[in-house]
Amino acid sequence: MKNKHLTIEQRRMIERELNDATSFKRISSIIGKDPSTVSKEARKYSVSKRSGCYGKKFNNCLHRYSCKEYFVCGDECNFKKPKLCAICTSCLIYCSNFIEEICPHLSNPPYVCHGCHLLTSCTLSKRVYDAIFANQFYRLMISAGFSISEDEFAFLDNLISPLIKNQEQSIHGGEDVM
């Protein structure tokens, strides 16, 4: 039973190696764990991030390249002058033609965007593994004495991650991250 849990150093190594597009098998040999442990870690503790890329805003609409919709969001528009909805991403919540595009690479190993050759041009939702967040969340789960499924984790991730990242909230309550 010794060395059952991943340490923060092992999680940092996983993050570093994922950034270098290292395989789960190779990462597992580096940290001394089974490849399935690395795979589960990456899937379970990766978080969604709604970010664009250099020079492009976040836009995960399937029609973003061919869209001709114009000023769908009306007064909620981010621009002073009306723009095409493909440019103004606030229109995504108002457009009846919106269909979310999910990157097909995320359903295959490594299940995260680390090391992806498309990362510099991708405007879709990203999945990223953050060692510190993974370690804090894991410690919180074991201290609370319960385990959750991947679907339950995904739900909590979508609920909690924006609060932590955008509002600088700690997963420990009222403490500031700074």
C-alpha cells in the first residue's frame, strides 16, 4: 500500500511530460506508476478552459467559419458597431443556429490539449491538466471521504473551475488564490 497516491512532484512531472506530448507509457515509467494511472489522472483531473488562441477569440460554434449571422446578441454585443457573430463570440448564447464543436482529439489519449500541434490556432474549448489543481482537488476529495464518477467530476469541473480561474476563488473556501 506504500506509494499508493500520486505526489505533487509526480503530478508536476505528468503535466510537464504532457506538455512535451510524451506517451502515457513513457510518463508511467518516469513516475513509477501504471500507464492506466496516468491516463485516469489526465482524464479525471483535467479542466475545461474557454480560450481562443493568438489573435482569435474563443468560438466553439461548428459554423464559425461559414456563419453569416449578424448582430444576433443585439444590445449585449461586445462591439460598439454590430459585427458578424463569428467575430463577436457573445452571440454564441443567443444564436439559434449554434452547435457546439468539440475537438475530436479530446476523446483519445492524452485526452488533453497539452502538446497538440493545433493549439496555436484552435478556438475551441481546451482541456488542460494542471498539477496543482489536480493535487488540491484530489486532497479535498479524500479528506471529504467520498469518491465521484467522471461524469460527476465533469459537472463539478464546469461549475467550480470558472469560479477558481475567473474570480480568483480558492477551492478551500473564502481564501484568495493570490
